[in-house]
Amino acid sequence: MPAKKKKEDSQDHFRLRSCILQTLYEMFKEYPYAQIEPGQIMEVCGTDARELNWNLVYLEKSGLVELGRSHDSPPFIACSVALTAQGIDLIENEDAFKSRFPGK
């Protein structure tokens, strides 16, 4: 893969992860205990299930989101997504957020 294409792809992932976290944060401010279905995030962020799934797993492994897996929910890897306290702290620290997700 050419270097330019690879850089564009990583920027796309940063933008998607930023969108996921910002979407969850806005939901958190309205309904602090609410979880959101992955399909809603997919629509807001303009992505597909494949891209959303692996980015959600990355964010979960980073401790920024929690994935609910109480039942199967194809084509998604989880039935719900929620922001963790660590995710909230990152979003509220604008400099750290921009540094972590420069595609914002």
C-alpha cells in the first residue's frame, strides 16, 4: 500500500474513533446511564459495520468504551456501547483528545 494511502486510512480511523466517542459523549450528557446501539453510531458516523466493529474493539481495549454483549446482534460485535469514565475524561481534555485523535 502506498504511504499516502496508508496515512489517509489512519486519518479515517482517527476521524471515526473521534466521531464514536463524541456521539457517546453527547448521549452521556443527555442520559448518563444510557447505552447506544452500534447501528445508531454507524448512521451518525457514516461508516459500515465492518469498520465500526474493529474500531469499537480498539476503543474497548483502550478502556474508552464498554461493549454490551448480552445477546448476538449481527452484523455488530456488540448489542450496545457506552462511554467509560476514562473516555469522558479524554473527551473533556481537549488537548489530549486532539493529540490522540488528530483527524478530528
